[in-house]
Amino acid sequence: MQAITIDVGPPFENLSLIDRPVPTPARGEVVLKLKAASLNYRDLEMVSGTYSSRFPLPLVPLSDGVGEVVAVGDGVTRARLGDRVAGTFWQGWVAGAFEDCPQLGGSADGMLSEYVKLDEIGIVQVPAHLTDHEAATLPCAAVTAWQALVTDGLLKAGETVLIQGTGGVAVFALQFAAMFGARAIVISSSDAKLERATALGASATVNYVKTPDWHLAARELNGGRGVDHVIEVGGAETLLRSLEAIRLGGQVHLIGYVGGKLGMVNPMAILNRRAVLRGLPTGSRATFEAMNRAIAENRMRPVIDRVFPWRDFADALRYLGEGRHFGKIVLSF
């Protein structure tokens, strides 16, 4: 079988297509034949050498992928031959409070391989109505959005969610807000993307280039009260405005940092808003399974921007870095 690895070297020159033996499952393990995978911003950082953590190299990247179970070890009860399953990002986080454990495409080899071996505790069945490409988008972006708004945020019908951008997590957050009967306000620098967000169910949109004080605009769009939730992906560049956009006691779900990692936030901005500021490490297997049940019941379909052949991983990463996508970028096997 073939796989792509990250090794030491300049970005993109550090990627190699290698040959490895097809893995054999031990007790409690399954082997998947990969059908599709998807990209997250984290993957670009891993290849670029800018990710906040360092892992032993060479490393097979990618945390998101879906495959067919082609071999099972003794004692496996969570999957059978022929099942379509996805791996969980945190392989040992089954439910409850987060505890550190191996992460796919980080402290453990990831999904950019024709065959992948996983422990059965780190797999979930994917919704039957989704294609392989669609199902591959779920493990990080969708689970993170669901963990933020539903598992931790306890999203309710009638609440307002301010969503930054139109990348993977953002679009899933928009779809989940619509699913729950919540009001979504989406901000972007692209009017074309905002039109697409409206078609997906956004109640209001703001072009943050044309309206730099988007946080004030969001408050006005919610009757001056402030929003209940913010999906915060900008990081240091946008966090203060997100805090100013929420109502008293509102929640800011800190998910990304595409606008920068270093900055200063006056703690009074948190105290004065009685803000709940929460960092999200994606979610547990239980969150993934609950989300899948809702996706299946509502027949929701993930939004895919573009599909690349899996060996064109470098081209797909460059496209991700350009920031022109709406939704998810997928790799096909």
C-alpha cells in the first residue's frame, strides 16, 4: 500500500509518497480501506512547521477520513466487515470530560494512507445517506462545531449565533444553527460567500471589509442585545470584538486562530460581559455519535468545495491556504 508522510524539510518539500505493508489488526483493532479524507487548517500548519505542538517524524498526516472495514481483530464488537466508519480525532476520548490521548495525524499516524489500522474504541459508523466524500468531512470540523454549540453551548431555538467565515467549522455551525431553529449571523470578506451562506440558512450577513465594526453590526442585527454564541476562528485579531459582540453571559467558542496567535485581551472585557470563553479540542466519540444521529434524522449534507485525488495532497493544501474555499476540501481515494 501507499501513504504520504511528513518528514524534516522545507514546507511541501517534506512530503513523500511511500510504500508500506498493509497492516494486520491485533485484538480489538480494525483495518480500513480508505475511501475519502478531508483537510483542516491544522494539516497545513503541520506541513508548514507552524503547528503549536511538535510530533515525531516521519508522520502520516490527516485526522479526517472514512473507509470500509476490510479486516477485524479478535474481540471486535463495534464494526463488521464492509461497514463504513470514520476515525475519531482523539482516539481515546470516548465520553465525558476531555483527557489527553493519541490524536490522528499528530501523536499517531493519520488517515493519508490507502489502509489504516485503528482501535475499535476510536471509530464511529457514518450516516448511511452520506457519500464517502461527505462523511469524510465530519471528524474534526463538524464535531468541533457540534461540541461548541450543542454539547457545551446547549444551543436553543431562538438563540443567535455569530459565525466568523465560511470554512469547514463555520459552515457546519451554520447548518447546525439552522437545524436547531437558531438565528445565524455570518461574517465574511466575500459577498459571493455571504450569498451562499444565506442560501444555507443564514438569517443575516456582514461583509467585515465593508463594515470593519462587524461586532457592532451583529449587535444591531440582534436588536442591540448582543448575540448568544460566537464561533471564533480568527484568534488574537478578532477575539476582543467577539467579546464585545455577545450579550451579558454570552458564549465565545474559541476554535481557530487564522488571524494570529499572539495578542492581548483586557480581562475586563470578559468580566464585564460575564462572558463564557471556551477553548474547543474538537469532541468525544459520544459527541460524534450524537451528531451523526442528528445529521441522519435531518438528512443534512455537508458542503464540499472541491475534491482532489489523494496523491495531490500538496495541491489541496495550497488551495486551502489560499482561503478561497466554502466548506470542506476533500481527498478522494
